[in-house]
Amino acid sequence: MMERMDLRPSFPSTLYVEVAVPLPIDHPFTYRVPPGMEERAKVGVRVLVPFGPRKVTGLIVARVDGSSLSGREAKPVLAFLDDEPYVTPRHLTFLSAAAGECLAPLGEMLRAALPRGLPRKDAPPAPRTETVFGPAEGGDDGPATPKQRQVLAAVREAGEISAMDLSLRVPGGADAARRLASKGRLVAMLREKPAVFSAERLPDMSGEITPTSHQEAALAKIGVALASGKFAAFVLHGITGSGKTEVYLRAVEQVRQTGRQAVYLVPEIALTPQLLGRVASRFGGEVAVLHSGLSPAERTAQWRKVRAGEVFLCVGARSAVFSPFPAPGLFIVDEEHDAAYKQGEGIRYQARDLAVLRGKMENAVVLLGSATPSAESVRMTRTGEATLLSLPERIGGRELPGISVVDLSGRSSLRGADRYFSPELESAIEETLARGEKVMLFLNRRGYAPAITCLDCGQTVHCRNCRVSLTFHQQQDILLCHYCDSRTKPPERCAACGGHKLAQVGIGTERLLAWAAKRWKEARVARLDSDVSRRRGAYGEILSRMHSGEVDILVGTQMIAKGHDFPEVTLVGVLLADLSLSFPDFRSSERTFQILTQVAGRAGRGDRPGKVIVQTFSPEHVCIRAASRHDFAGFMEEELAGRKALGYPPFGRMLLLRLWGPKADRALQAAQEVAEALAEPVAAMGIRLLGPAPSPIPFVKRKHHFQILLKMPERFPVGDFFPPLLRPLRDLVRKHGVRMEADVDPYHMMV
Ligand code: ADP
Ligand code: ZN
């Protein structure tokens, strides 16, 4: 009798993998691993997979056996792009959790978190050599432009300096040096590039610094937490100049002793040249710095060094929270209150919150530092989630400047400059200049005038693509939309009535500069805002002019408020404190308090006392009164009480669903259907649903915007509850030709 044959194949059942693709799709896709390739199908490896008619790069996020698959055969993986995981499984776990918190598809989170998204090919290796300049015999003789003279001096002083360092010191310095070298007035050499990091090193004073008793106390607590190897969060509250950075650097030293790594987040890396100098002098080359000036190849190279643990510190802006260190033990978030930590488009993650999340997952210490801690962080210190550390005094005991508030409301009938230069501010500027000291004038609006209005019919010139008025930028002679960036020539006549009397209404930094230059003809004036700094090297150029005392009046936006230390500035004028107050956003009061405190901190940093004048139409507003008294505690008590009464963060969570599309009726219908679908399930959880309603700016970039706001109790598990609800809704809105974006705990409520 014949034996019955087993016809099933003898090899184990087919292996499948779940692959995340960098597209706005909520779930991973299942692919079949070709026989014999099982070994290569590791979690975290990049793969090439068929996707509709295309091939895309994806990342393996899980291995699965086929038993759970429905009958349909999965497509095969076409190629495995890595031998070893491109993203370690441990890091992938964090990125998945982060995606969940942000209600974002994992694939999109990968695109945001990895150096160049999920590239199919690796970037070419970063160049290994760099140009170095040295002095040449007789090079200083002969004619030279001012820039060339600066370059010659810098090279002479340094002895030898790389092109990159030279450009940091003298804007455009590398190009000037190349020209000088071609004339034989400098020597140019090619040399091997140093491993990672080179910044102008400041002399390392750490050996001479004895921590103050407050710093000592803070470091002791941080040290105990680091040694325990468990999660702990600290809020380091200290006014500017109280020694916070010194605490951060020593904490980094502490974590280094434990063999783990540190991530150091700053709001904007370009605005921190002094910090980079301090880091370089203390830690030398074993540091990665992620900044926007890196080429893709350099970025990838940095990322690999971080992943391999070849460096122990990574400094960067918000995306550095994704640094793939093997064992991060410390996350520092400097100026943790800064709105720059919230990503403003795409995946709207909040890097500070992700640092806390990752700290918990990694059993790491999280250190949130600020002169004006956010309501969220203060709340954490009250609930016991974080420990408060205080540095209540300035190093060297310098006093905070006196702040006086000037009521502008009596001046609204005045025209032109008189409206914005109160007699108090005017005489303070005069006195300051007469003493040979410097002035900073702060106005949080760039351009010349925020509106162009017809004096005959009252019409304001609007953007074609957005329902907002256009800002006049005099230097470029254009009308610019601050929402879609479209630019048009200023019209000769009113489009509505044909009238010729078009008035520039209101004030921006350009106009403020023009008025200041006209009033104080002898004074040397300069402006610093994002229009100026966009020009390559302009930012560094103005800072170095400020440092060498060549600017008497510096006009600017928030950019002048951040971090700088100009000892000769003894007067800071805030032209219109109300600008940040008028946003339809529950954080506007807090933000105004923070800005005023930060700007005020620029005055009187040298040996002479500083003075601040705050002009406002709302002198009685709590944030202005409190800021003028340096009363953080008083402000925060009122702020927290107000938020609690309304259930706003940190006493509740919010989810803003934004929907937009080219047709208003379809966008509204999609929004209504989403709201209807959500109504019952969210009501059952005690969640309030508001809307749909048109967004505060309902028409942007030719799209109609609507929003739905959901208000949840504190600690509501947003990442668990919403994804299954939202998944079918994404398909629903897509059928209407509408896009939908989820913004958890939103900051930018405008669009
Ligand atoms: P913050 O970050 O709070 O603005 P920093 O850490 O930058 O403060 O300190 C301000 C200045 O005081 C820096 O120049 C720093 O080197 C110096 N400094 C910090 N701590 C001490 C200390 N314990 N003794 C002397 N100087 C200090
Ligand atoms: Zn526009």
C-alpha cells in the first residue's frame, strides 16, 4: 500500500512583514518575504515595495506569520536596502508612540524624524576634507576692502582657520578669503576634516567656576536622578543670567560619567552661537550639532554618529528630540516655554512633550529650563510629575531693569510717528543716546505697514489667495502676504473705487526704523527681523556690529529678544505690546508675558542699570502689569486659575481638527460629516465638541478652512482613543476632495 504523501511544503510557513510607507496613510501594509530572505527581514530595515503602480521605500515595523492574513496574497518585498536596521527597534518603539500621541501616521512620523525622510539610497558620504586658510608673507600689505581686512585680521589672529569657521566669524568670509588666496595674500590648504564639530571655542572657564549654592542644590538632585537610572523630570526656573546653562553643561558631564548620552534642545540653533562656543570649549569634538546649514550628506553623517553612540551629546532644534542615541540618559529643553518647540505644519508635534515621553520610555532624566516656565510645566511641578529647581538670583547679583508702562490710548488720534513715540519713550531714547549708550526697539511685526487702505472708500488691499490684508514691504517695494508669501506690486489706485489716495496704515519694523532714523539723525540704526536674516550672513553681520558698538538703535522683532548679551544696551522700548495679545488664542496672554520678560532681559546686562518702557493700549491687562513688576508667580497664579475655569491646557486636553479644500461647500460638508460621526462616541467619553466653524482666517492659499475643536479632560489618552475613530473619517473627507489634519494640544489656532 502506498504511503499517503504530505503535499504541504516542508519549509516553515511564509513570513510576512508590516511596512510603514512615508505617505499620509494611517496603517502599515503587509508584504510577503520571498523565500530564503527571512534572515534579512529585520524590524527597522528599509525595503523597496510595490505600491500601486509605483515602487516606494518603506520601513519594516513588524514581522508576522501568515495565519492572520485573509485569503488575498500579499505582494512581495522587492529589495532589502539595509543589512542592519536603519532605525533600531528601540527607536522605532519611540517613534511609533510619538506618532500615536500626535495622531499621525507612523510613515509620516518617520519622514519627519529621519534625516532625509526614508531615502532609497544613502546620501553620498560627507566630504572628508576642508579648506583651511593661513597667513601669507606680506599678505597684509596692499589695498583691501573692509571685509578683506576683517578676513586678514581673523586669519592672522587664528593662525589657521577653516573656511566654515571663518564664515561664522566674518559673514561671507570664506569667499573673500578664496579671492585673497588666489592673489597670494593668504595661503589656502586642504586638510582632513575634524570628526564632528568645530565652533569658535570660547575659553573654557568651567574650571574656575564654583557653582553657587542654588546651582549646587539643583545639580545634586539631578545627579541623584541620573544615578538612579530612572525617569525623572525637573523644571529649572531661573531668570536670564542666573546660571541655567552652566547647570545644563554640568548635567551633561554627569550623564557622560554614567556612559549614557544627552540631547540638548534649543528653540533655534542659529540664534545660539554663544552656546555652541561654550559646548565646543567644554566637550571638544564629541558632540553632534544639527542645524539647518548642514548638507544632506552632513546631516546623515551626524545621524549615523549619534546612532552609533560615537558622540555623547547632540545639540539641536526641535527635531533633535528624535536623535537616535543608543542609550539617552538626559534630555535638556532650554527655553522650554518657547512656541518654536511646536511644529507648525505637517505633523504638529511638541518636542518638549516628546522629550518627556521619551524620557519615560528610556528611563532618562528630563530637564526643562526657562525664565518663564510654561503653564504646562508649572502644572507638572504641582502634580508631582516634575520637581521644581530654582535659580532665583542673577550671577554677580546684577539687578533686573525697571519697567514702566506707558498708556498709548490717548495717542490714537495722533498721526504717523507721534502715535507710537510717546514723550516718555522719546526722552528716554534721547537721554540714552546722550550718554553714549544703546537702545533696542522691539516691535513684533515685520514690513513697513500691515495694510494699504483707500482713503476714499475705505477698502483695504487683500491677498488674492487668502482673506488677509497685504503687508507693504518698502525695501522690496512689494505687497506681501504673510500667509501664502505671494507678492504683488503696490497698486497705483484702489481696485474698488479707482481712488488715488492709498494710505499705508499701521507700523512694522521697516517703518519704525525709518522713523527712528529721521528723528535721531546722528544715531546709527539697524534692523533685525526674518526679512533681514534671510540674506546670507546678515544676521551675524548685525550681531557683530552690535558687539563692536557700531549700532546705537537696533530695531527688530522677537529675533532681537533671544539670548543676546549686549552690555551697552541700557534702554529697551516695546512699541506696541498689544500685538501678541490680540491673537484669538488662549495662550496669547502667557506669550505676551514671556516676550515682555525676554525683551526686558536685554536691558542693563553690563555694569550700568537698564530701563524698559512698555507702550500699550491695554496697560491694565494682567500680563502687562505682572511683567512690569517681574512678577512671574503672580502672573502664573492668575493664568492657571483662568485656564482651570475654562478647562484649557494644562487642565484639559484639546484636539483641533482642521479641514480644508478648494470648494467651501464641500469642505463644510466634510467637516459636518466628521462632526456628526464623532458626536456620539466623544459625548460618551465626556468630551466637548465645538464646531464645525470657519477657521479664524477662513480662506488661505485658495483653500476654505473649517475646524472642529474637541475638549477633553486632563490626561485623556488621546493616542489610544482617537486613531480608530479618525481612520475611516480620513477616507470620508478624501472623497470630498478635502484634507484633514489633527493637531493635538494646538498652539497656532489661526489657520
Ligand atoms: P543662563 O543660562 O541662566 O542665562 P548662564 O549659565 O549663561 O545663565 O550664566 C550667566 C553667566 O554667568 C555666564 O557667563 C556663566 O559663565 C556665568 N556663570 C554661571 N555660573 C557661574 C558661577 N557659579 N560662578 C561664576 N560665573 C558663573
Ligand atoms: Zn495670501
